[in-house]
Amino acid sequence: MTKSLGNYFQKYKRYYLIGGAIIISWLVYSVFFWKFYHEMNFWVDKNVRYVVQLIFISSFYLTEIMVYTILYFLLLMISLFLLFFFFFKNIKEVDFGKRTLVTMVCFGIVPLFCSISLLSTLCWPYFLAILITSFVIVYITYAITKYLYEDNQEHYTDKECVKEAGPFTQLEEAETYSNEFIAYWTPYFKKQSFKLVHEIKHQDEGYLVEIYTSESQNESNSLS
């Protein structure tokens, strides 16, 4: 299992490096923003209505607020597109599973908390507008890409291998991987009138998994 995880991390090493750099950038951004915000907030009259407070900070700190909202937009777009490309890379490689979900959570948790904290400030209308705009842009990109991908996706044939994985050191690890993979991809292949079956082969280096399509509803998984 450790070797399998190592292979997965090595395969997507570029995404992990970019993700790490983005997380560091978010943390640096947060430090500078909150330093600015505490200084600005000191001069705000807390006894007046929020609209008056917003007008005040927009009048005296508009340049700084614009700088931080633009930086927020750039960081958020980079973070969302990282998740987007990482997701589609796994889909294209037929490699989507728990490791992908865990990675996406790790990539997204810092931007999420930073966004929530920014929306709790007096500047929240600016950040909310940026947040909505960013999600609309990424969603449109996702919808177009998904449509083009599914439209150009190859059609599988019977007995075609769709995934090879391993080697795994334990048979249970190979079985777990096969079951998780098949559970996730069954709805997709069912649309093409296929079921997925797996075969586990025991070789010198360990257990190798082959997952392939089948038109037969009675075909069973095999172990050799």
C-alpha cells in the first residue's frame, strides 16, 4: 500500500508542489491582510450603521482594499483551477478514488477557511463578489470541459482493460483497491452497457490488479 501511495504521489508530484506553494501563499496573504485590517478597523466607529462603516473604509482605504481583493481573486482562481485540473487529470487517467478526494480536501481546506474569515470582516461585500465571480468562471469552465470530454470520450469494447494497478504487497490491499475503483466507476460504464470485473495476479513483485469491461452479467472475478 505504501508503495502504491508513493507511486501516486510521484505521478502527481507537480500538483502537490503547486498545491504546497499555493497554501503558503494563502498563509502569507492572511498575515498581511489581517495586519492591515486591524489597523483599519481601529479607526472605524462601531456605533454607526454598517453602511456608514462601509462607506468610511471605502473612502479612506479603497486602494488597499482593492489590492487585497485582487490578490484574493488571483489566489482563489489559482486554487480552484488547481482542484479543477487535478480532478480532470484523475478522471482522464481513470484514477479517481479516496486518494484523490483526500488530496482535493487538503488543497481546498486552507482557501475555504481563508474565504470564511474574509467574509467575516467589514469588507465582506467585496470578497463575496469576488467569491461568486470566481465560482461562476470555474463552473462555466468545468461545464464546457466536461461536455467536450464526454463528447470525445472513447467507447470501450468488451474485455478491454481500463486500469492496471500495483504491485500491492497484500492481497487484501489489491482487493480493497479493486472494489473501490469498481464502485466509483460502475455508473459511468453502466451507461455504456458494461460492468467492470477485476483480476488479481500474483507475481514475484506482489499482487497486480487488472480491471476490464465485460458485457456478460454472469462473469465472476478471478484470481490467478
